[in-house]
Amino acid sequence: MTWNAPQFTRELKQTADAFDRAVAAARCEELVTHLYGSAEVYPPGEAERVLGILRNKRWFDLMQKVGDAFIQTERATLKVRRQYAQALIDQGNLTAALSVLEVLVRETAGHPGENAEARGLIGRVYKQLYLNAHQPALPRNQQSLQRAARAYLEVYQSDPRNFLWHGINVVALVSRAAKDAVPLPGFPQVEALAADILECIQARHDDKQAATWDYATALEACVALRQPSAAVEWLARYVRADADAFELASTLRQFTEVWRLEADPGLGPNLLPPLRAALLAKEGGQVTLAPGGLASEGKLSPVGAAALEKVLGAESYKTYQWYLTGLQRCRAVARIGRDATRGFGTGFLVKGSDLSPALGDELVLLTNAHVVSDPSSVAGALRPEDAIVSFQAMGPEEHRVATLVWTSPPHELDATVLRLEPGATVDGLDPYPLARHLPLNDGQQRVYVIGHPGGGTLSLSLQDNLLLDHDGRLLHYRAPTEGGSSGSPVFNDTEKWELIGLHHAGSTNLPRLNGKPGTHAANEGITLSEIKTALGKALEGRPGPGRASRSQ
């Protein structure tokens, strides 16, 4: 049967646009099998478009696998080989990428465009080597920075009107060299070069000839020239130009790693949150969350430890303001572990009086009992005195637990309220707004989860988050999850991101709620209203499902 390359490309793009990575990976496996098992000519343009689709979604491992198959079966164009090198770079395989690019530079001598792209990527390799080292005083690292800047400069000077992105990298690296006290003799003056680049792109924009990368380059020129208002305008044009995930991630990386805008109060707050919000939209922003073992008996739905946290799908688009609010909600989410390098679970700050008037206005940390509890009653849980709490969105500071205020075991509400040690710098946070009501139980509502996938970096779940059912005590929903972050907050789908629950578990065969027969693939959270009721009773001294206690 003849392989229909254009149809494959169309179907892969549809799959990628739906953020369905699992299906995309399966289709790529089909393509690789075809390439190795067939002698058919593969249309060069279709090969390049396939790799472009994967690059735009930043699926670099799939891009590398498919690119390697094109190369090994002698179907690779010069662009395919360059795309393959790009995939290597973005996965940190810098030495391998450099070997590919050095050969490619020699073989593209008669192709100015591809030659310039390959030389620019060599600059990217050396730039990344310098940044990864974090030691600007070492001679070999200074040599990497010099090689990077020289690679970009030579391409820019060969045709300044057409190779503007190479020029703006010269601006960025010369600026960084000055900050790091690394000598770069013989390079242009930064402000003049940035102004020339900006003037060129402004003319293109006025003539309606500007491309997406032009807007990113103009934005970076404004950063170099310290023009925050103009930078915001170019950022808006960049996002409206339908920048893809690869482009947005590249700009964000440049601003955080090279320009270090997170430490720049004049530019960082205006540029980084909108970039991150736009990137979340283009990536379909998925998070993977976690649990530990849960008891299989009791009042909550039975959940086997081996079946917890399944990836259940992919999709979602939301408004710009909605993403910004979601990013703000990240600030109060904590990674909890035995040290600050790896998480055991997740927790989040809540205003004490929102849970019980007895707690006053202090901020308390809410997590699962199977994450932090008394190990004598919950096997495998962290002791309060052993837990290290860190808020990634607020900085590197580590916090310790001062008091376990209340806990309800996993077979009841699987919830623990903690008070952090005195002096913890968590002031200035806006408490999460609590939803007054649960969402309509109509099968159309969505929920969103923030946590630490695999105990690693902070992420948001924005895909396939349908609220399946709730019974006032439990929430069942589809949200992409994976091991690492039990104790995450669950939010409703309003613009305010109102808190409705505490995530704790999931299964591919969770018993349905409200007396409905059978099971379904779902994740499970405990409603905040149930936690509030139980905590209130406990603190008032009345019997409740939990118990008030203090760590010793």
C-alpha cells in the first residue's frame, strides 16, 4: 500500500493541534516503521513539514526520532538535518548537535539561507554551553561565549537586513558579557546595533511585511534599549502574530537565561507573565500530579495505590486574563518533601479563617494526610518535623512545619492542616477565593489543578479537565495527572479560579458517585466544604471525622 505523505502530515497536524501527544507518538512510530521498511521516495517538503509540526509543539524527542529515520534512510534534506540538530539542542545533546552542524555548515556553502541557520545554531550551542556552566570566570566558558557571539555576528554581518535574529543574539550576548565581566573585543556597540535592528523591523511592520520572529526580535531590542512600554507593545504584536510554542519558549528562555529578567523589576513583571501565559495556551498546558498509597477501605471511594494518577486526555484554550490569574494562583502552591530538591507531595496556602474562624487570618498549609501526618497512624507519610516546604513561584527559601493543626486520615477526608514556622516569608499573598457553590453537575463543567509533577517543577493541568460528577463530598474529574503531587488545589472554571477541592487520588476504574452503577476513569478530590465542616467541628471540640493535634 502506498504511503500518503500529505495526508499523514495533515492528520499529524490535527493531532498536534488537539495536544494529543500519545496519538502523535503512535503516528510517528508508524512513520518510522514505514521509512525503514519502504523504498518509496518521501516528498522532501512533507518531511520538513512533519518535523516542523513536532518542533512547534516542542515534542523534541519525537522530532529527533523521526529526523533520525529520515537521515538513516537517506531521505533527509539539508533542512531536515538542521531540524534534527535543533531537536538535539533542545534536549541538551549539545555535543551531538555540534557534530551534525559542523558538517552541515560545510555542505551548505552554496545555500546561504540554510548555511546561516546552521551557523546560528552553532552559536546557540556555544551560548548554551556558557549558560549551563554558571562560571563566567573560567577561560573555557569565556571561550564558549566568544564563539557564540562570533558565530551570530558573522551571519548578521553577511546580510544585516535578512539575518536580524542573529543580530539580536549578538546584542544579548555582548550585554551579558558586560554584566559577567567577560571580555568581548571587536564587537559592535550594543545600543546602536539594537536601535538599527528595531528601526528595520518597524519599517517592515509599517509595510505589513513583518513575520512572527521579527516581532520577537523587536521585543528583545526594546529590552536591550530599556524601553518597557515599547516592549509591551511589541510583545502584544508577537502574541497576536500567532507565535507557536517553540517560538514563545525560545523567547522566554532568552529572557530568563540570557537577560535574567526575573531579577529585573523594570522589565520582568511586564514581560514574563504574559509570555508564560501565551506559552501555556500553545502547549495545551498539562500537569502531572501525584499520590502515595491510599487505604482501600473506608468512606472514600476505593483506590488502589498502583492505579493512582492516570493521564486521561488533552485539550483546552482560555482567555489571556484567565491564564494570568492561574499564574497568580501558582504562588501559594508548595512542594513538600524530605528536602527541597525533590517533592513527596503538594500543599497550598489557605487563609485560616476561610477554613475555621478559630484559625484567624493566618495562612495555613493544606495537604493530604498521606503526604504529611503522624506515621503511627498513616504509614509512609512524612512526619511534620521532617517536612521541607518550598514555594517555587516565590523563590528558593525553605520552610519548616511548626504545628500540625488538624488531620483526617486517608480513609476519611485525607486532609492535613499545617502551621508553618514563625518568620516564614509567605506574606503578601492574596488568599484563594473559595467558591460558594460547587459547579453545576451537568457534565459540561471543567476544573483545574496546580501541583508538582513527579515531585519536580510547578505546573498547571489545563487539558481534558471535565468535571465528571460530584456528590457534595467528593469530586470526580478528568485532569492529566501522574505521580508526584497529592495535595494539590482544585479550582473551578471561573475567571477567579475559585478553590473547590483538595486533590488526592485517581484510578482508571473508580466507582461512580451518586449511586450510579459501574466505574469510570477519573481523578478524585475532596470538597473544601467537607473539610471546612470537619475542621470546624474538631476545633470546637465536637466529634468529627478528623482530630485536632499538635506535633511534638
